[in-house]
Amino acid sequence: MTVNLVLSSIPTYLLSMYKAPEKVLLKIASLQRNFLWGNKGGGKGIAWVTWSKVYKPKFLGGLGVRDLSRFSEALLGKWRWRRMIEKYALWVKVIESKYEADFSSSSPPNHSASRWWKDLCKVGSNLGFSGAWFDDGIWRDIGDSSQTLFWLDIWMGNRSLKEVFPRIFSLALNRRAVVAECGSWIGDKWVWEIPFRWELFDRERIWVRSMTNSLEHHFCIRNREDKWCWSVDSSRVYSVHSAYLIQFDQTPLPSGNPLQNLG
């Protein structure tokens, strides 16, 4: 479609690095409308379908015109993904040194940070305007578990253990412990040994038993690094296309995906 090839593609280069101001996005949307519905005389034509349907992907019954607001979010999301995957890259070290933080998590950015940094921290999280599609789409596939936070990272199910078991989290001795610090190898068997702040009462033991039962089929794998995975694509690797579609809240998880709601 010409409106995608021309009007939606021209700003792609800039959108891959910077979040477009709202006024710019509204102006481009206005040009898209005029191009699609305008008549030969240059006047306004009849809008035959709602604009929300124009933006909706074709497989969902829409016209498939690119929504640049969502597309911009998907492009910026790739920087969050690259930061997590390329953790030893020079550009990552420079960014983290400058801002003393990272945008792999949804922690609020420093008020003195640049607009670019603030936008990257917010994209795809509860801090932004498009919802936590990025935070909900990533999970941790554990290997030796030396780089995965036991309570805070999403590595079992589609939520962190902090969210699923908040009462037990409040009892944890080290709330930023990695998975490897919460168990040990006994021969060839991995045994969970989660440290708590005090000797647990009977009721607390019941809570912990419920959690350890859910951990029964999860264990560390020797000689393999932990890695981030993208749950929205069957390749488990982030793509702008899948990130764009998931923002319409109707993209199903690929078949065979290991994520299950622990609800």
C-alpha cells in the first residue's frame, strides 16, 4: 500500500533512535488520512472505516496501515533488548556509566537524564503510555543461574516470583539474590535452599512449600549461561514486527512456548 511505502517509511530512520513528539505523530496521521481519503480535487473525502480499523493489521481485519506511534515504540524496544543481550558491549558500558542505571528494568529514570534516556526507560513498561508489552514479553531461560535474579527476574512462568509470592518475598534474606544463591548441587541433583531472615513459623512453611512445589521442575544447568528470551516470537529473539503486533493485544504466544501463568 502506497501510504505505507511512502508516508510511513520516510520517518523510520529517525524513529529507530528517537521517540517522535506527539505533535509530529498527529501531523503524519493527518497526512495519512488525507492521502487515503482525500479526493482528486484535494478536498476531504469520505472516511469509509474508522481510523482504528485502518491501523489494525490485516490478519485482524484491518487495512494494515502502519501506526507510527506503536511502530516507534517497537523500534525503541529493540534498544532495550540489545542492552540486555549485548551486556559487555562498549556502548552499553558507556550508557550505564553515564546514567548509573540500565533500561532492562522498569525503574524510573533520573529526573536530570536526557529526554532520549527517559523515553528508552519508559518504552514498553508501566512507566510509559503503551503499557508493559516489553516487560511482559521477556523472560529468562536459566543456565548456571549466576546472572538471573531469583525474586525479581521473570524466569518461571510469565511473572516474577516477587509478584506471585509477595508474602514469601517479604521474608527473603537477600531480595536481590541470584538463582544460584538459592540452591546447590548435591551430586547430580539441584536442591533448592532459599535463605530467609528468620526461622519460619508453621504458616510460613506452608507458603514456602507451595512455592518450592512450583519450582520442582526448574533447576540449573551446568556450563551454560543464562539468556534472555522474547516470548512473542517462536524464535525467542526480539523483532520489531512481533513487538509492533503485540501492542494490539491480540497476538497469541507461539505454540510450545514454555511460559505459563502461575496466577
